[in-house]
Amino acid sequence: MAILVVTLASPRTSLGFIDRFLVTAEAYDVPAVLVFNKLDLFSKEGLEILQDFKDIYENIGYATYEVSALKGINIPVIQELITDKITLISGHSGVGKSSLINALLPDRDLRTGEVSDWSDKGQHTTTFAEMFELPQGGFIVDSPGIRELGVIDIEKEELGHFFREIFKTSHDCRFNNCRHINEPGCAVIEAVNEGNIAVSRYESYLSIYHNNDTRH
């Protein structure tokens, strides 16, 4: 399993970054979940944005969780989630991966870092992947923070297969080789226009397809 640790600020995880991570997980058939960290820092407006983010991904079948690694909020839920699995924990530098692992494995006491004031990006505190055994069964893999994430080794023709909702909807396209860009009778474009596919997800699809601005 792969856990992407997401923060809405300090640093901000973009929807495009989330989508590229999920596409990569789908391509390699790795179950992925989203864990929104730093819940203790959210304002009322932040909680509303969080719900919008969660709705996008829950509506297409991804499990989402909200935690505060620092305050221990909902950590038991994540403990149960990762039991008897091998779980990769990933995300931008500064989102709290090491803090989350410290909460899950208090005896490890991994070094944590501050988010830099000038760039609002985290400092790298993990420089290599390391696997830890869980007392309840299973393993977690702590990975270096990702500044940018590119999607490679995926052919344009198969990209839509790794966006769950696009793949499902594409069966209704007029042409079986539809690119979902400007073809007549495209069910995907119609679903976007009708609000049944999130605009952000479709924009991520186009961005990756055209290989423009695919790393954030």
C-alpha cells in the first residue's frame, strides 16, 4: 500500500501532484490512500477546503483520512489501516511524514524538520528509504520527501486507464480510441461539463497527456 501524506499549507500539496502520485500507483497496481496531516492547524475555511479535496477523491473510490501527527489525532485509525501490510509513506518534504512515523512508532524518534520560511517548502530530513517493522505486524517504508513528481513509462494511449473515473466513463465514448481532448461524442468531456468528473482531475489528465508542467 502507498500512503500519500497531504497538507493544504506549509507546504501546499497541489491537486496535480496528488493526481500524478495516484496515476503512478494505479499504473503499478499499488493500492493508495490519502492522509491529510496537520489537522490541528486548520481554520474553518481550511476545513471546508479539506472537505472539497476529500470529496474529489472519495467520489472516485480513494480512501482519505485526516490526522494530526503532532497532536496524535486519528493515529489509531492509521495504525489499524497499516497493520499486516507493507506501506510506503510518501509526500512533499515538510508534510510531516517523519512526524507521522514517530506517532506510529514512538520508539523510533525520527528526526523532523521545519518548513523553510522563505520558500514554504520542507527541508529534507530523510535522505534514503528505510523500512521499519510494526509491532502489530507489517512494515512501513519512510521515503525521502518529493519536491517534484513526473509521470514516466506510461503511453499516452493508456493514460486514461489510470484515472479511474475517466476509464469508467470512456466506455461510453463514440470512438474506442478517443483521446478525450476534442473528439466528437466524447463521454469524458461531457461528464466534465456536467460536473460528474472533477475539472481538476481532467486538467491533470490533459497536463500529463501533453507533458506540460507535469512536475510540481
